Amino acid sequence: MSHRRQSKRRPRSSGAALPTRTALLFVAPATALFAVLVLYPLATALSYSFFSWRGIVRDSWAGFDNYVALFTQLPYRNDLPRAFWHNLMLFAGAMVFQNTVGLGLAQLLHRLPRFKRLFQTIYTMPYLVSPLVIGYLWSLLLSPLFGSVNAMFKAVGLDSWALPWLGDPKTAIWAIVFINSWQWIGFPVLLYGAAMGGITDDLEEAAALDGASAWQRFTRITFPLLTPAIGTVTVLTFIGAMEAFAIPYAIGGSQGNPAKATDVLSLLFYRTAFQSGSTNSNGISSAVAMLLFLFIFGVAVVMTRLMRRWERRLT
Amino acid sequence: MSKQPRSRWGHRRSWVYVLLWAYAAFAIAPLLVMVLNSLRTTRDMALDPLGLPWPPTGQSYLKAWITASFDTYFVNSIFVTVTSVLLSTVVSLLAAYAFARAKSRFFAALEAIFMSGLMLPVYLAILPIFFLLDSMGLVSSLTGLIAVYAALGIPFSTFILAAFFRSAPVDLEEAARLDGAGPVKIFLYVMLPLVRPAVATVIVFRFVPVWNDFFYPLILIRDASKRTIPVGITSFFGEYQTDYATLFAGLTIATIPLIAIFLVATKQIVTGLTAGMSK
């Protein structure tokens, strides 16, 4: 929050320039580490996808063959669209949950005289726990035999809800959508709360004096002023949903059990790279990685651009 | 801000609290059940899934800690997390200071490249990372894992720290320079104390994802004695499938350091989370 104000002071720093040579020394360690372990591998991964491989030996130039194979060969032809669809479900589910329940909680917390920090802490806790732990925890909670969830449903008379949620291909992905949204929601609540804190009280007070109801004040003042925050959260939710790996892995394993009903793109990538047994696994899996990479990065950049344009129009 | 007239709001306060507590229960219940069930026996859970741990038993912890090697995993996790977070914080501090104070297009471009790392799905480059570490003999070594995590931490750490360095007044540096202090001295004795709160945020906030990560060790660590907790859990869930009490204890062990750090450093976590807002 605070850097927005701080960055305006930037011109003041012009007085204390660091000599270029010293500055180069200062950035050298970070640059070396980042270049070797982030930039170089990313660039290489792209090149991998244009070659055919024999095990770990790079064979011949393959052009777009690996990409074509993804859309024409089995199992990729079937797995890719299904996994992609599941990622989209994760994104959509999280969006719906955080912009209804999450937004509502943030609004209720805003100006809460007491316990605000406590509630924020509690809501954010699941978000900080490892997604892998969360996935395994819910697989235990939802277990048909010992699981607390079904025991609870039975205890309150909802026997028909006591289903093998994770064992049935029809419900398993919905359970994961729910678990993912449940874990993630603390983050939007915090961010929406921070954005609400930035809205001056005068506006709302003036509207209240003019007789606007709480609902009108929310829809006409708070919500429009929240669009930048909602935009930021949407981009991050998108990235998180597309990269989802640990929760589906904990629940459905690397095969996306049952019957690939919980498969997602990162699992497909992992399986293709490390478990497919195909000699060209490096080529094909790198093609999956690049498509996913371009999609995540491309959409994130476009969304950020659109957001900025929209914000400018609002102000 | 909190001293607002809330006459219209006051009489609705009770149902507001009811809703907030209801969601709090929903958010925390699974984690509570995890802790409670870790203190019960599997037999007890089978008989009464909703029962309370009375009398509580620590048997499952003993089993997870010793028989299931959580002692090794825990030590590895602590070592990897602490070392990599410190390494990335130190290199990011240096770089961030240069970004904040150097005036040249080159550094602006370099900073932009670093910042792009905030959005890049770097994990998709795991194959080249694997081959690279393999060529250096660093597969299945904690050193390799530490280097990867340190590199991954650079974008976020530089982002936060550069913003703080920029907001620090330059007068102090000028005074120190006039007194004859060199850039290194100024950095160590003048600037570092100023950005201490930001350093705390960066350390706490990077601790969480590194502690939680399981993707990199899943692929980069082949040797069971080098596993970190998350990847240890995956094999543990295969071996102890029906031993529910031990599974719950393992999950709790993996979570305790996070809860501890969260309770001690809520402020830093909230700052780190909301920092994304100004991106």
C-alpha cells in the first residue's frame, strides 16, 4: 500500500546516486543467481519443445511436431482439453467465492470496532498452510469411513449428503474447486480490506447524509473504487488457478484419480515429463509447459493492461 | 479511521458478529480437527469420527517423528528454508539498494526483468533446472534446492526492498558521504538499519512459500534422507494409508512452524500480502 505514496518521492533520490561500478557490484550476485536459475532455464525450456528427444539426449530439430502431437496423439489429445477445463473451473469457482463471500466478509470487517485483526488472522490461516497439507487434510476429512465431514452430515440428518465426494468422478473436481476456493479466500479478504481502508470516509459520509442506504453506498461508492483491487486479485487468482498442482496431487495423485476427473495442466506436465515412459517425454512435456507458460503470462499481461485502461477511465 | 459515527450500524452489530464468527468457524474447523485428531488413536476415530481427544495421546507424534522419519524431514526443511531465505534476502538487499540509487537505464531495465519474475510460472522450467543441477552434481542435494529457492525469492524481495530504499531520505547518505564513508559502509551502517522493517517482511513472507513448497523437492530430491517435510508427506501418505492418527500428526508437524510464525509476525504477513496491491 505504502509504496504508492513513496514512489512519488522518487525524484528526491536523484541527489544520492551510486557510482555505476559500485552499483554493478551490488546487483551482480542477484543477477547471477536469477540469470542462471530462472532466465536460462526458461529460455532453454522453450528450445526443448522444438526438438525431439531420445531419453535425456537431444535428438533432431522437430519444429512444431511436439505441439502438433499434443493435439493429435493419445493420451494428450484427450488429457489436454480436460485438464484445461478443470483449471478454468478452479479459476471460476475461486472468482465466484471471493467476489461474493470474500467481498462480503471484507465489507463486514471494514470498520469493525473490535476483533478485526483476529478475524483477519483466522481467515488467512488456511491460505498460509501448504496446499499439499490442505489437500491431504481434506482427503482425510472427506474420507467415507473416518471422515468428519460425512459424520457431521449424518449427525445433522443430511444422510443423503454423506457421499464419497472424492471417489466419484462427478463430484471430485467440485470438491477440489471448493477446497481451493476455501483455502485462497483469506487473500482476497485481506486485499479488499486494504483497498477499502484506502477509500476516504468523507465520500461515504456525504452519501449517508444525502440519504443513501448502506446497499447504495456499497454499490455506488465502495464497489467502483474497489475495481483496481478486484483487478489485481483477479490476475493473481488466475495465475494461482492455472498453476494449481499441490491440492489436486494430494487428492488425486499424479494420475488425477478417479479416472482423470481431477487432472489439471500442471499434473499433465508432471506426468508427461517424469512418468510417461515415452522416449520423447522431454519434447512433449516442454511443449505442454510452453503452452501453459504462454497462456498464463499472456493472459496475465493482457488482464493487467485492460485493468490499467479501465482504471484510467474511472478516474 | 475507527472513530466513525456508527449509529446506523450499531444495532446491526450482533448479526455482523454472528456472520463473522460463523465464517471463522468454517475457516478454522478443518485445521482444528487436524490437531484434535492427531491426539487420538485411529481406532477411536473409526468408532466415533466426531469425538474429542480425551484422554489425549501423543503416540501418533512419536510414530510420525521417529518411525516415519519426520525428524530428518523437519531438520532438512528448517535448514533449506532458513538458508535460502537468508541468501535471497542478502542478494536482494544489495540489488535493491543499487536499483533505488543508481541512475541509469541499464539498472531500470534489469529491475524490470527481475519484476517480471513476479508473474512468471518458473516451475515450468523444471526440466532445464534439473539438467543444470545434474551437470553440477547438485541433484538430490540440499545445496541445489537452496540455490533454486534463493533465485525464486529475488523478484519479490527486491520489489519490497527497493520500494523501501527509495522511500528512505537521501540526506543521511549525503551526510555520511561528506564524512568520508564509502558506498559499502553507507549501505551497511546507514541504510540497512533504516530498512529493517522491510527485511522482516521479506524474511517472514518468503519463509512461508519455501517451507510449503513441494514441487521442486519432488523432482530435484531423489534421496529419502534429503527430503523436506512436504515431499516426505507424499511418501508417508502412501505408507501409512490407514494409520489416520499418524497422518494427522504428520500434517500438524508440517503446519506448526507456520502457525508459530504467523502468530508472531501477523503484521509482516499482512504487509507482504497487501504489497501486491501497488504492483
